[in-house]
Amino acid sequence: MSTTRSPRRTRPAIVVALVAVAVALIGVGTAIAGTPAAQTFRDQPLVAGTPCTVTARACVDLDTQRSWLFTDGKITHGPVPVAIGGPGKETPVGHSLRVYRKEQLHKSGEYTMTNGEPAPMPWAVFFQDGGIAFHEGRTDTPSAGCVRLTPENAKLWFDTLQIGDQVQVVSAKQVQADRAAG
């Protein structure tokens, strides 16, 4: 029995790896400069007092670590303080992310508590691949990429956001610079 891999088996693995890297770099729903999604974001008016557009249902400003809920381009709640990802586990930027799953009593598949049990992520509203979600948690320490809210705000985001709702996670400074540059 030979232990050498045939080239036919490695080529599909290489293609799969390259596609995975491309998706990770681009991000699902993320607007990259020069793309139609980025142009659409720039063309939409911003909700007054926020860095997000009137098409969003939820907004996160990474610079000020605040979040809002919108209805029909108007603020219905917020700004509220949030925790975002820390160094090496940054919360991904995205202009056209979508809520794709909600789970009231979600448990992390990646992180555990000191007793070894899966870390709780109550009121989880997933909007980005890789398990990135709004959920209840401490807002005074960095997250592992999620957007953590106080218990009352996490429940409100969970109750308000529906599958398919648009979420925008942006840097207000970058939005301002991009719009000034035209």
C-alpha cells in the first residue's frame, strides 16, 4: 500500500482551500471598495446621527462601539454600548450583511467557560459567517468577534431583528472618509 497521494486528490483540495481563502477575505455580504455593493452603500443616505444607511435594520459603529435599531430609516432604539472583537478576533466589517439565524439559548461551539461547559450566547442573532452574532454578554471587555449587548438590549435586538434583515457593521471614520472622497 502506497502512502503517496495522487495529484488528482490534491487538486480538488487546493481548489477548495483557495475558495475558502477567497470567501474569508471577501466575506459574505461585505462590501469591498470598488464593488457594486460598496457603491450601493455610498449611494444610500445615512440615518441621521449614525454611520449606517437607511436600508439597514441594525447598525454597529466599530469606532464608538455603539449599536442602533432602525425602522424605515429612522432610529427606534439606541445608541447602546456594545463590545466588539479584540485584536486578532476583530468584528468583521460589512455593509450588506443579513440576519440568517436566531437562537434564544445558543451555546458556543468554539468557546468554553472555566468549568469546560460551552459558553452561553443568549439571544443570539447571527448575521455573519463564522458564528458572528449579536448576543448577551459583557460590554466592558472585547469579544471574540461577536457584538455583545446588555441583557435587556440583547433581548430587544433578538425580538426586533428578523431573518433577512440587513445589518451594517462599519467604521464611522471610514464611512465619513469614503463619502468625502466621493
